[in-house]
Amino acid sequence: EGNEPGDSTKITYRELLHKVCQFANVLRSQGVKKGDRISIYMPMILELVVAMLACARIGALHSIAFAGFSADSLCERILDCSCSLLIT
């Protein structure tokens, strides 16, 4: 469910697994490997869940910065965790 009332999406476990595996392959093609740090800057949408699970699937650590953060706050978080990739 999203932030707005009535804003929801239904997905099966099979569909979710397919999306997670696809995105995990995208991350691998970008050179992400086990132990890498990734920041995720997205609103509460299905793709946020897919990105989190794809990171977990390949063993990458993820830090979520919700879309309400300012550019300065996001910059500080990225620098603090020394992330190698930002997913938006």
C-alpha cells in the first residue's frame, strides 16, 4: 500500500520474485557485488521493495532514504555509508 489511502498494488509472489531477480541482474551488470553499499532514494512504491530485495538477494547492503529528504540530507547519508550506487 502506498502513502495515499486507496493507493495500492497487488502482486503475486511469483511476479515479485521475477522482478527481484531481474533487478538483481541489473545491479550485477552495474558491478554491484556482495558487501557493496547501496543507497535507495525512492517513495513508497513497489519498486522500492523490489530494489531492497534485489540488494538482499545479491548480498549488498542497502540504506533507504525516503523521498522527503533534502538534497543535503541525502548527500550526508551517501557519504556516511560510502555507497557505491544510488537507486532513484
